[in-house]
Amino acid sequence: MGDILVGTCSWTDPALVRSGWYPRGQRDAEGRLRYYARRFPLVEADSGYYALPQERTSRLWAERTPDGFVFDVKAFAPLTGHPVRPQALPQDLRGADPKDPGVLDDLWARFADGIAPLRRAGRLGSVLFQFPPWFRPGPRAEAFLAACARRTQGWPVAVEFRHPDWWRPAHREATRARLADHGFAAVAVDMAQSPPTAIPPVTPVTTPRRSVVRFHGRSTAWGTGSKEDRFRHTYTEAELAQWVPRLRALAGQVTSLHVLFNNCCADAAVRAAQTMADLLQAPVRRTATAAGPSPARTH
């Protein structure tokens, strides 16, 4: 049974800071991370999507967290084909076209340098490549994935698709096989299934090293509302308990399972993460005919 690490998709979200979850005296950058890392073993650094990570910042993150704590870092927007604001580019590249091959090579190199301290310290859990909703199955997408695989050789990579066709029955096996060929971990998601762009609730395993599940909340405003509307959801214990058998089954197939909550409105994500961690610690019910799996090792 692999380790199950539970955390949230941000520890710096302004709504979380305003919620009062961080105690007084621990609301500066260092205090927040130290406080969070005493309560969870995993966090996603979503800031990597909006701006290139800096070596100094990554080094401080490694220094301020205990052994065993890991960061999943979201890839910088241009690396996954997303648009980027000019102000988010390094000063010397503002005004340049991020799609230009030379500029893109430079951005890849700077991203690699930015996360290097986490890799050296053993704090890098995975690099999350979250592809945009218009990235759909086909030859161009497969070529893009292959290029990403060449650039990330040796990195722990997890891939989340936002176009539902990747995990619909017609493409599901081909998607699983393609990610496995590249050594990429597939990201499963929990979200409302009523929107037409909802990602199917599948849990494929594509590498024995890791699997990732991201809980986006169950708002029906996915793809249409504001960021707050899309991710505003307070998970009930019953909703989370539905996932416990599936998470244990995933953990039985990989060395490490990352469970991340992205319903980042106020303290909803940290509360859901703590509830899920508690549920996973609960003893496994055994039947008279067969013993269930051993409880998953959580941290």
C-alpha cells in the first residue's frame, strides 16, 4: 500500500488568509508555510502557473518545511499552451512572443532552474501540467505531449486534461497508454458532472510511482462563472467518504498518492483536506468472508 499524502492546492490564497485559519503572528510568508506544513505533508504551489518560480523562493520553501514534506508545482502557463500576461514574463522578455521557439526554450530553462532547489532537497513531489480546455486529442496534441516528455525527462510529471474527450470511452485507453509511455502520472478529478465540459470521473493509473487526485468542488458553474463561482463548494463528510475506497484502491497500485483540494474559497479546502485525512485514518471495515485492505498510510 503506497503512502497517501493529503493537502490543498494553495497555502497563500488570499481568501484562506482572510478566513482566520492562520493564527495571529503566523500570517507572514514564513509563518504561513511553517504552520501549514505542521498540519499537512503536501501542498500545490499554484503560483508556478502565473509566474516563473524563483530559485531563492524555492530554496526558502525547502528550508521552511520538514523532511517528508513535498510540493507539487504547477507548470508555467506558456509551457502548457496557455496565454500569459506580458507582466508575468521576466523583465527582459516582456514584449517577446512566448510562442517563439527561442523564447519558449528560455522559459523552459528558467522554470527548470526555479524548481531545482526543491528537486535537490527532495521536496518536489510532481510538476503539474494542466492543459487548457481547447487541448483535445489528436496528432497535434500528441506531438505536444511528446515534446513535453523530452523536455521533462527525469522530472516527476502529472498531467491533468481539461478537455473531457481525453477520458471519454472512445479515447480513454489511448490516453492512458500515451501517458504511460511518457511516464506521466494521470490526474483524476472530482467535480460536478452536470456541466457539458465536466471531466469524466475516472481514476487511471499510468505509472507505478504516483497517482494524483484533485478535488475541484462540485459547483455547476464550471466553465462559466468567476473563479470563486467555479470552485465554491464545501464538501460534506459523506461526499468525501465516497472517495475513500477509490483512494485506497489507487494507493494499492502506486508508491505515492497525492490528494489535493482545489475548492479554495475561504478555509473550505483545508477543512476538506483534514476531513479526508481523518477518514483515511479510520479502520477499514472487514466482512466475515474477506478481509479488506490494510489502512492506507497517511502522514
